[in-house]
Amino acid sequence: MSTGEESTAAEPPPPRLRPVHLALGVLGAAVVGVLVVTGIGRLAGYRDLRRALVGLDPGWLGLCLAGQVVVFTGYVGVLRGSVDREVRVRLAPGTALAVVLASFAATQLFAFAGVGGLAVVYWALRRVGVGGHRAAVLLIGINTAVYVAFAAIGVSAALWALTASQAPLAMTVPWLLGVPAVLMVARWFTAPVMVHRWTQPAPGWRRRALAVGVAAAAWVRSLPGDRAGRRILGWALVYWSGNVVSLGAGLAAVGARPALGVIPLVFTTGYLAQSLPIPLIATGGVDAATTFLLEALGVPLELALAGVVVHRVFAFWVPVIPGIVLALLLPRTGRALVATAAGS
């Protein structure tokens, strides 16, 4: 294996996560969750909300959990496939899972402290021997590939809901027009002549950032061209599908039965609130947006909120606890990453 860039000695240390960050992050997430539930619960009626939660069918909870297992299996597949394709290092599934869960916790709880999931993944890429510039390209490329799969699910759900008359035009047409427009622009930017032009060494941080972004987009464009790349995109679809299953099972547990095509459309549309650059609040924004979207499509507000709460327990609280532990154990994970790279 050849890094082609800086040595291990120049690699960044693991992100430092202090107990105070843990306490503040968990407290902040709990406060936001309570505010969302109480705020929307007041509109829905606390008695109806309580009835929906107390009367939930526990048989569906196993499917919520299974959905989240699929979620993290998918992202582990994306990470392992990307590292193997880039530097021919085969990460052990357990090591990759440790990175993914720590990254999840960092994204959800520690972004306010300047330590997010991207920093964890970047650090992990450096530990397996990816050079600094290339690690930045691969980091952005991995996330872009994941969101290409997200867009594919959103467009497919919008088309399904539109043809079946399950959602209004205001919810479907933006997907059907916006995503193709973005892809057309991306295709122009990633044409070989443009990639060569924009990735040439140049002074200035803006130009360097643009070079990284264009190189990352070109990396994503290359994925369908080989078997390893197609597997990465497939794992990205698995990742999002698990979340859709978890949300659908949460709704079913409280007795809500929206049309089948509505669930992925509501999930993807509501998830766009996650793009807000506000830690903790973004998660609450997803839940609020998803709840009101479900109500707009005919699900009673109390059932929509209750179903989203059930989903959030499995999508946030269940993985964030081991994620916190693994975030604190990043130095140990780093040693495992170095050993894996050395043996490849």
C-alpha cells in the first residue's frame, strides 16, 4: 500500500471528546426532543398522544430495530468499500462499525464543539494511509455518494406518489425537477476537461476547496464504471432503506397506515431539515418536519408524532449510546486501523 503523501507522523490525532461534551450533547438532545414532543403534542392533544403511545403494538418494534441494523450495515459497507477501492485495505467489519458509530455520535452531539462526524471519518482515512488531500476528496466523495442514493430514493418516491396521486404536486415536483437539474450541473463540472482545469494546483484556500469538491464529484461519477463502485452505491441505498423501514415500522406500531409510497417521500423530504447547520436542533427539525408532512398527507397528528417518536428512539437513542462509548475509544480504534493498513 502506498500513501503517496504525508507520513503517519503527520496524521491528525483523534478528535478529543471530553465528558463535558458528552453531558452537554445528551442533555441538549433530550431537551430538543422534549420541546418537539411537547410543542406538537399540545396541538395534537396530550391525551390522544398518550393513547397512541400506550397502545402501540410492540411487534413492530423489532422491525424498527432491524431497520437500524440495516442502516449501519449499509454505511459500514460504504466505508469499507470506499477504503478498499482507494487503497486496497480491507477493514474488519467491527473496526468499520466502530468508526461509523463514533462518527454518528460526533455528528449528533459534538458538532457544536467543532468535532463532527466528518472529522472522525477523515481521521480514520488518514490512519489507513490515505494522504491528506486525497482523504479530503474521499471524505467528501463518500458523503456525496450517500446523498446521491438519497436523491434517487427521493425522486423514485416522488414519482410513485405522483403517479398514484398520493401526494400533492408541491411535494413531488421539486424532487422531479430539482434533482435532475443538480445532476446536469454536476455532470458539466465533472467532465474530464473541467476536472483537469479545476483540480490543478493553485494558491488560495477557495481554489483548493473547489479543487477538492470537483475531485470528489468526479470520484462519485466514476463509481458506476466499476464493480466496486457500484457496490458502494448499493450499500448507500441500503443505508437509506433501513431508515425508511424504521420510520414505517414506527408508524405501524402506533396504528398509522399511510400509503406505501408516502413513507419514503416523507422521510426524504423531512430529512432535508437535517441540512440546517445547527447541532441538535437539526434532529428536532427532522422530527417536526416529518410529523407535519405526515399530517398533510392524511395521518392524524397524534399518530404522526407518536410514530416519529418511536422511530427516533431507534434511529437516535439506541445507536448514540454505543456511539458515545466508541467515540471515547477512538485511540484504540486508531491502533486497529493502523494495524489493518500495515497488514494489507
